[in-house]
Amino acid sequence: MEIEFLQLSGKNYPKGIKKAVIDALKENGAPQTSFVSVVLAGKKELGDHPVLTYVNQDIKKPFVFPPDGKHYLGEVIVDAEAKSQKEIIDLARHGTLHLLGIHH
């Protein structure tokens, strides 16, 4: 499993965020070749755009497997201005679950 981190804010990623995302993937049966991007961005970087943690896609669409063999699940955008590092980790995990189709 591969997690890509993109930092658009000056804030550092908290320790434990990669483990939280990978654990969420493993616990829910994601393929070993899963690829997720996690973006840490604040209001300055996002402007007036709403923050979406997932894109709800039609599950009837066919799966496409790119030639590199990775299963691109999507991108999780986390608010860099969250109250604590624990909240940033929780938001990243929550967004990952949405990418897997687990909604509440």
C-alpha cells in the first residue's frame, strides 16, 4: 500500500497519520496495491473552495487498472487548521473510509 503526502500548508503531518490510513485500508480489505493521496491544506491554499473528503462515484462504473498496477483510490483533503494532531489523523482515517465506500 502506498500513501502519498502533499503538503500545501506550512503545517507538518502528525506522526501516526500514515499508519492510521494504512490500517484503515487493511482493516477494510483494500488491495495491497492501493494508492491514496493525503493533502494537508488550510484556508489560504483552498480559498473559497469547499473541502471534500471523498467523491461519491457511481459504483456501477467499471474498475480500471492502470498499467503500473496501482489501485488509485483517490485523494483525502484534510484541514490543516484542525484543532489537534489527533483530529488531523482522525480526519485522514475518516476520509480514507469514504474512499473505500464506507459511509455513515
